[in-house]
Amino acid sequence: MSKKNILLLCGGSGTEHEVSLVSAKFVEKNLREIGLYNVIVVEIGAPKTNDKTFRILNADGSHGETVEINSKRQLIGKAVIADLNYVVPCIHGPPGETGEIQTYLELISLPYFGCGPEASLVCFNKVTSKLWFNAIDIPNTPFEFLTSIEDAPKAHKLFDEHGKVFVKAASQGSSVGCYPISKKSELDNALKNAFTFSEYVLVEKMVTARELEISTYEFEGKVHASVPGEINCPSAFYSYEEKYNPNSKTTTEIVAPGLSAEVVSNMRGFAIKAFKALKLRHQSRIDFFYTDDGKIYLNEINTFPGATPISMFPKMMENNGHSYLKFISDIIAKDIL
């Protein structure tokens, strides 16, 4: 019997293009280790451009021919390359975490790994996700959202109430378009900059807190939440550079030290509640703040968490007793055409 074909999509049109390629190497390695499928890797776009072309990505990193997915669930270039049975959209940011790829795959009834289009879009937008957290009674930091720079007085009011705020472009990842503001004189410029990245801007109270992450995922029919891991960032702001620069001084701990059993239980409960209520699927990394005065705030949800050598998601999953290889193998076996 011939092997079925899995399409691994990576890259994307956002600021996290290059990070997606690193994650894709980890995912590809696991897909090939399963040993049951042909894996075809396609890169979308190119870094630092508006190019959204789909190109075959060869093992040596070079590009092959330009391709597309047709309505017959085929990958086609100059001729039909493969009948597709499954897709793994390993894309951080658009068009993967924004639901665009998933919408097209739903339209042509081609099964895929990860969250659906609506959950992806809701979680990628920092405004809609916080509105959802409020709706399902999960604590999160006080905030305002702006639809234009004319809403700046709302941001100034929040700053006056709390003294320090974060300004965040609503639809960006990896801290792109995010600005910690401790001086009111810096606020308007940060708002203007954030609006260059997104049509909506979130302004939220800045808290002094530990940054904790939980791998939340489906395994053998049940939603699991790992114990929290921790990001230790020596600077006050966990920026894009701190996340991905090889010279970053940021460190991670797979198990956050010194948390009480009650705090861990509450945080895992919030993670599972959010996963189920927002109709997430397969996997998500759910991030929290734990403040100096003992408050838990849900910060954000990543519907396709990073899988780079320093990424927390697969490490926390494995510490929770489940191998990433078995996890992704079981999901594909259940879903594949």
C-alpha cells in the first residue's frame, strides 16, 4: 500500500516567518519518524516581503517549483505533484494562526492539524481573546482597546489609573508591536507605532509578575494541561529579540519552582477551561502572569506554539508524561483521509 501524503506548510506572511521555518524542522523530524507518510514541505512567502507564493522547500533549504492546493485536494505545480491526505500548518502568525489557511482547508474538506479558523482568529487577536476571557470568567489584566488613534483618551485614562501600561498591536505575535510604557509622555507615540502593525490596539495594566506557560493539548480523548513552566527574562520586557536571538539571556524552566499546589491547580483549571470554551483543538500554549501579590491572570493563547530548540511546549508536554511524537502520531492517524 502506498504511503499517504502529508503537506507541511511553513513560513507565512507575518513577522514570525523565519521562526516558523525553525519550528517546521522539528515538526518535520517527528512526521518522518512516524514512518507512515510522505512529507512534502512547502514554504509560504519569503521573509521581510509581501510575497505570499507557495514554493516547495527542499531538504537543503533551496526552493523548488511554485505550487498551489486545488479544490480536488491536490498539490499542483507544472503537473500534479501529489494527492493530499492531510495538512500541518506550522505557521506562527498569518495566515496560519489567523485562520485563513484553515478556512480554505475546511472549504475543500482536507483534514488538518491544529485549531479551527474561528478559534485561531479569536486567539490571535489580543482584543477578542480578552473579551472572551471576561465572558467565561477567567481573570486577566484590566484593559482598554482602541479602534483608532482618536481613542487615545481611553489609553491615557488607563495609564492614570495604573501608572504603567503595555501598548500592544492586537494582531501580532512574538511581542511585535508591543511597548512597555512607564512615562505618560511616551504613550501617544507607542499608540501610533502599534497602529502601524494592526487595525486595533490593546492597552493593558502592566503588572509585576512571573511569566508562566502551560502546554494544553488533547491526548487519547482527553484535554491535558501540564504543570506551569517559567520564562525568566532579565529585562523587563520579553521582546522578539529576547525570544529568538541566540545571544538572549532569557532562560526557561520546564517546571516553575516554588508554586503552591493550589496555584498550580487553579492555573491548570483555567487553561483547560479556556481550551474547551474557546473550542481549541489538538494543541495550544496558554500563558499566564502570576503576580507578586498572588493573583493569576491569563495573558494569551498561542494556537500554534513554537517548536524551536528553546521552545517550551513540547518539553512541558513530555514532562507531563506524553511524547510529542506519540501525540502528533495519534492525532494524524485519527484524522487523516
